Amino acid sequence: MTRSIWINLPVKDIIKSKAFFTKIGFTLNTSYGIREDSASFLIGEDKLVMMLFEKSVYEGFAGVDLPEQLSGSEVLFSLDAASPEEVDEIAKNVVEAGGTIYGEPGYKDGWMYGCGFIDLDGQRWSVLYMDTNKMPLG
């Protein structure tokens, strides 16, 4: 059976992308990706592995030529936050690291607090705190 799942993403500039994801709180994974053309991060308590590869390296692994500009809408990565304050902190760090907020931090339906951002390579992410005590049942 599968032991784990990894996210693999193409990036234009590995140095800038490493700085971006470090700034927003991802943990650099020194067990993998210690090369000039790649980087690895551990995400969350479950330590999901995310690999970043410069475009040409990614194309070799994926067996596909990528367009110069990705639309960033192929997948939405969602991060679980511990509190609304953590959502706000991540949003602040995204902007400071050069990312773009596409959904300002705020409440939705009275029990979810989140925001959406775009990383340096156009991939879309969401950060969401859910107050399960207020979550409607049904």
C-alpha cells in the first residue's frame, strides 16, 4: 500500500521559491532536494512532503512540456490553520515574501475563517481555520 503522498511543483526560480515557502512557515526538508535545481519542504503535523523543481527538471519527471505561464487553477492546495490569528499571520507573510492575496482574510458562514493566496509561480493556496463547535450539522 502507499506509504505517503508528495506534492511536486514546477517553479521558475528555486532560490526565490525556497525563501517564499520558508517565510510562510514551511519547514525545509534537508533529507531531499539538496540541489541547486530543487527543494523539499515538510508541511503540517503530518509532514506532507512538497518538492519544488525548476521547470526543466519537473518536465523531465512529469514527461510533459509545460507552458511558460501556468494558469494556477489546476489544483487548489488548502492549509489547515490553528486559529484566525494564524490565518492572518500567514497572509501577512505571503505578502512580505512576494506572493499575492486573492481572497482577503475573513469569516465565511460564521464558522470558517480563511484567505486565499497565489505563490510566486501562480499556484493557488487557501488557508482555513474551522471552528468545528460552530459548524452546522447535516
